[in-house]
Amino acid sequence: MGITRTPRGKWIEEGLRALAAGGPEAVRIEPLAQALGVSKGGFYGFFRNRDALLAEMLDAWERAVTEEIIEQVESGGGDARSKLERLFRIASSADGPLTGTTADLAIRDWARRDDAVAERLRHADNARMDYLRSLFGEFCEDEEDVEVRALLAFSLRIGNHFIAADHGGRSRRDVMRLTSKWLLR
């Protein structure tokens, strides 16, 4: 019986967890191997070096938050409003190492100090905003209205967890439901 290798995706996920916990400096081969319970030798079967892992982490994150989410939303069919409702549900329940807000925020923080990462982030954000614009544009005639709704929806996804305010007797879930209803009117 052969030795089972730790899948490439596990290294990437663990790298994203380390990134979220301590920034890019925390993405180190030996601690990742320890967290995965394997030797670091397996790392080199997939990645040339640490920089290759960092690049693949960005690739995997970008695919997950753009192409894969869009495919998931589109696969359910329906009109633009039903797709937006599906997108809002998916976004509010995303908590994995690739699609959760912790990875998103860690990459945003990293982008503040690294121009190449900032460009990758800009590319992903533009893809996300373009998709939102396309959906809102199907039922909003005013381009300014489309832009505002797209920005508000995207801002909620990124910044919602930063807001600690009470909502006048309403739960956060109730307010998010009201916000979605307003965005889809």
C-alpha cells in the first residue's frame, strides 16, 4: 500500500488559514506541515517554494470568490433578482478557508503592503462588481442606481462583520433581510 499524500488543496487551505491568522509572514512551510500533521517533504511534491504556494493561494481564492460563486449562482437559473437572492444567501453562509471573510480580509491587508497582491485583489473585486452590475442592470434602468446597489451589496459582504451596532430591537439577520429586500426592489 502506497503512502497517502496530503492533497495540494489542503496545503493551500492551511496557507490561507495561516495568512488570516498572521499575515503572509505566517505562511511558512514547516508550521503548515505541522498543522497538517505531515512532514514538510510533501510540500515540495506540489510547490517549487513558498512563493509558488503564495501565488497558488491567490489563484485558488480568486477562483473561489469569482468564477465558482458565479457558476453556483448561475446554475440555479431564474431572473436577476432570484440570482441576487441566491448570491446573497451564498455570500452570507460562506465561511470556508477560501470563501470566508477571514481570507478576504487577510488578502486585503496583504494587498496594502504588496503591489502585486493589490493588483490581484483589484482584479477579483472588479470581477465581483461586474457580476453585481450585470444582475442589478437587468432590472435597474439608471446606471447610477446600478452602481450604488452593486457597491452597497459588495460593501456589506466585506464590511458587515466590522459593524457592532445594535439595530433598534431588530436582529442583524432581520436587518440583513430588510437590506436585501431594499436592494432588490
